[in-house]
Amino acid sequence: MVISVPRLVLAAPSSGSGKTTVATGLMAAFASRGLAVSPHKVGPDYIDPGYHALATGRVGRNLDAYLCGTELIAPLFAHGARGCDLAVVEGVMGLYDGAAGEGELASTAQVAKLLRAPVVLVVDASSQSRSVAALVHGFASWDPEVRVSGVILNKVGSSRHEEMLREALDESGVPVLGCLRRAAQVDTPARHLGLVPVAERRSDAVDAVGAMAEQVRRGCDLDALYALARGAGELSGAAWDAAEVVASSPPPPLPVPTLGAAPPDPRHRPVRPRPQTPDGLRVVAVAGGAAFTFSYAEHAELLTAAGAEVVTFDPLRDEQLPEGTRGLVIGGGFPEVYAPELSANEPLRKAVAELAFGGAPVAAECAGLLYLSRDIDGQPMCGVLDVSARMSERLTLGYRDAVAVSDSALAVAGTRMRGHEFHRTVVEPGAGAAPAWGVRAPERRVEGFVQQGVHASYLHTHWASQPGVARRFVERCRTS
């Protein structure tokens, strides 16, 4: 199979240069021309893909060579870009920044090479003029395999400033494909973990994306950018397919008693396994809404391929789990921001606790871990785990190599996965009698909780790297 989707990678010398604004604006501007645009984001970021999805009407997808492995970058890209006229890939941090101590691994530059895609460098020009040429020359010449094929100048102050920048770049040999002035209306609000997600400000986000598109239409040469995208090299290989990878993954071992599992809490009445839904599938409920916005699209696709009916629910609004729920996935997000509202929804908290104490499989990552705790800063949560959560001044951030310590609904002990941590909260204690993971970096430690069917941890993982996780989880839904 040959993959020939026109594609561009939007990169920058550093974070804060305006990649998200420009990439989202480009996606929306091309989509308004009637093109089917496939949006992608390098790295583990969950928030930017929400803006990409708003701009294109398609699911935003991540390309993370650390979490998934370099061999899956092109197949996952092809899966997301299937049937599209153009793919726009937003980079992460600076062009050559990747996993700490791992060389180019997980960098935008590496992904661009794996996709054989031209790179357009977004440069914050607000505090420079002729020096921009030296900056661009350095980035363009650092790695000959990275094709820096154009520049978009961002935050340009005036017509005279633009003229000086263009004159300097004439000597660099890298063409200027856009020049954007400072514009307050395209700014997006941020807080302790980055931009505020689309789900929390949809109306304002729609307006912001529209403003980004208009700014890009006025300031960028869309025809030249599309021509550049069409010059991307062909890729060979098959697109990733959830059904194929689930079918070829090893069959899950039979359920075994969880090592060190805590006994059911006597405050909650265990529930009997719920009946199958009429079509014979098992319902896996996935938390969504404004408080739980962090998830990878491939997770739901893998669960569906493994035989589940995936149904999204909103813990802020829904007082009961979806009918027929046999398993629960609670990903990342901002429960600390919505702690009073989550706490006020007592019927759902009790339903989650009953499901968990009844032995149903529950996969909780980061925000999900907090939601299963006794409380967040004193606000009562589900009480499934005997831990307390609180906000912290310290940001915990980085990739992690992990190994499953305990048999669980997700993996057998010894399973190796890579993950990512990104939070300003702590839970006390940080690990249970049966920890979820042993983590190698930045220090050796165990973390998380395996308790009956619950697997809860701060670690965000990408199941495409281990599709057997979804197969095992659904099998546990059938037998729990």
C-alpha cells in the first residue's frame, strides 16, 4: 500500500511560538475551502487535538513515537488521514526537542522524517529582525534529513517590521509562506496544565478558531502551502486497523485473583453482573464531558474492535451509568477544577462505587484516579480507593518506562508499557498494597492501585502500543 496524502508538519524553534494558533488556523482555512483535512498532533498532548477537531470536523489524533514506537507513526497517521485531501501535523515544543535523554526520539523532527513530510517553521518574530535569518538557517541546516521548506512569521509588529524580516530571510533560501500580525482575538485562555479544553468553552472556542482561520487566510499563502504539502514523499505500508491488531494480539489469560486486592468496602453493596445488551455486546462506559477531556481516539476504537459497545457519559451531568455498563474507563482531565460539581452528583458517585466494588473492570488514568479517591481537597469523590487527593504547587511532567507490577484487568504482571505523567495533584498514599506500575524514571518507584477489577494510576498510556490491553479489558467485562 502506498500512502500519498498531501501533508505538512508545523514546527517551531520553541514552545510559545504560536504553533497551535497557526496549525489550527491552517486546518480551519483549508477546511473552509472544502478540503477534507486530517488533524494530527505530535506528542502526548490531549488539549490541542480538541481545537484541531473543531477546526476540521474530524477527530484529532496524536503521533507519539515514545508511547507507540516509531514503527506505528506512519500506520497511525495513515489511519487518521484515510480519505483526506490534506493532513496538517502540529509539532511539540521546539522542532528538535524530544524525550529527555533519548536523542531525537518523540521529537517533531523525527516524526517529520518518519512521515517524509515537509516542515514549515513558525517563528515568533516579535523581538527580532535580521537575526531571524540566522535562526531559520540554523534550524534548516541542523539535520539534512529534516526538510524545513518554509517559514511563517508570527507576531509581526508592523509593515516595516515585516519588510525587515523578509529582507533578512531572502538570504536564507527558506521562503516566507506567511506573515501574521499580533491579534488578541486568537488568544486562548490557559491555566495550570495549558490551554483550557474546547469542551469547557465551546462557544468561545468556535469564535477563536474562526478568528485563527481568518488571520491565516489574510496572512498566509494557502496555495503555496498546499503545493508544498503535495510534494511530500510517498509512504509505503498499511494503515493501522483496530480490528486487525486486536485479532492478532495474544489472547488474554484467564482472570486470576488480584494480588493484594482490598476487600469490598462494606459501605457499598456489590452489584451482580449486569445483563448483556440486546445486540450481545458489553457496554464499556467512557467518562467524557468538561471534567474528563483527555483520551486517545484509538482507545475507543480498540475497545469496539474487541467486542464492546462504547458509550460516553458525563460525570458532571449524568446521574447513572449507561444502561448495561460492564466496564468503566475514566481518562484524564480536570476533576480538580470541577470537584464541587462532581461531588454534588452523589447518585453517580454511588453508582461508580457499586460497579467497582462489584468487581467490574475499571481503568482510571490521572483524573480517573482522582475521581475514584475519597476526596479532592476535601470534596467527597467516589471512595473506591482509600486515598486522598490534593492540588500541589509542583508540576509532575514527563515520559515514563513502566512495568505492570500486579495482574489486573488491563495487563498481566510483567507487561511493559510506556506512559506519560502530567499533573499538579498528588494522592496520598501514592501506591496501594498491589501497585499498578513500577516506574524507572526519574526515580525507581511503584505507583497506582490494583484493587479487585480496578486499575488506577497517574500514568497516561496509549493502547495502540499494546492492543492486547483492550482485548483483555473487554474479556474481563464478559467474565466479571
